[in-house]
Amino acid sequence: MTVVDIKKREDHDTALVLATDQMARIAQNPETVERDAELRQLHAKLGELIEGAV
């Protein structure tokens, strides 16, 4: 699942779980520039989801 797919989710709890799961899967692989960029996007999305949940 891409960051774009997660951003389209209206259910914040589900999107939070999906983004966290995706970050964990990316972290299991060797780091590349593309994976680093995706992790940064997911990190930003998690920040949005956490702020929206409060």
C-alpha cells in the first residue's frame, strides 16, 4: 500500500494502523533513497493522523 492509498482513508484509526504497518515493513529491508523518502512521507502522515485523533 502506498502513502497515497493511506491518505485517502477516511477512518483515522485504520489509516494509523496501515501507516505504522507499512513503516515496519519498509524498515525490515535495506535502506535506499526511495524507502527513506517513503518513510518520511509516512512519518508526516502519522503526524497528521495523530493530531486529527486528539
